[in-house]
Amino acid sequence: MPAEVLVMCRACGRPQPEGPPRCVFCGEPLPEAPRSTVEVRLDLGRGRGLFAGPEQLSFQGRPDGPPATVPWARVRRLEWERRPYLEALGLLAFAALGLWAPTRDMKVMGLVAGVMGVLLAGLYRHRALTLDVTGGARLRWPLGMALRGSARQARLEAAWGALAAMARERGVTVVPTAQEEPERPRA
């Protein structure tokens, strides 16, 4: 739920919730409600990045391509995705092949590959930002992977916190909600 913003009427001086263009008491035009000028800049490496300003969100997915830009006025829902690096479990196939390997060295290599796959899947997390915009469109911006407990994870989570606060200020639905507990860093 976004915080209630009160606007003071310049004519009668009475406070009232932001929303109607005119004062409910005297009918005079109301001033614009103050907006935060906080900006979020997240460098994702290799020329990629995310920027959230007072007016718009922008994602640079490729260093040589144009950024995807969406005005805040069009954003209806913001979702933070966090999932394990399940693709690394494909290395378990080498462990299975190692069971039938003709030499001991090949069996050990298959076992090591399987263990590495399980470790990678347990230690790394993919992050993505999904935006639902007016007109029913859904944009998914992949932010990359981060090792649990790393500085990169901390930067991504801090950027999400600031971005979620900006979205709530503008009345945008944010998922996960503030009641959900963030991912705990590894010990």
C-alpha cells in the first residue's frame, strides 16, 4: 500500500489527500504532490545496466543495443525474481556417464563434474525484474547471477529495495511484498 501523500491547498490552506485536481473545500487547483528525486543506477557489467529515475525505468540489456525505456506512469506491477541456477544441474549427466566409464580417472572426473553442478546450483541465484505495463504487456529484464552472500548480491538486493520504494511511492504493485522475508545470505 503506498504511503498517503497530503497536499496543501494554496487558497484555503487545508491539507487533503493527493488525487483530485481541485481542492474539495474551495475548488481551487491543487499543486502537484512532491515526488522523490531518488535515482537507482545498477551496473550489471559488460555494458549492461538498470536505471530508475523520477520519470522512467531504463534497462540496457546489450552494450551495442538501445536501452528499453518505460515511463513510471505505464508501470502497473513490479516483480523481483530470484531462482536457483538449475542449469548447472546438467553437469550431473557427466556423473551418470562416469558410472559406466572404462577407467578410474574418467569416473572421478564425472563425479567431480556432478559435485560441481550441485554446488553451483546451490550457491548461485539468477535475478530478474519483471514489469507489467499498461496494455497487458509484460517485460522481463534479466539482471544476471550472483553468488549467495557476495557483494554483487548485496548490490542487487539494495537496488531492489530502492526500486521497490520508488514503485510503492507511485502506487505500483510490488511483488514480493514487504512482509516477505528477503533471501538470507549464506554463513
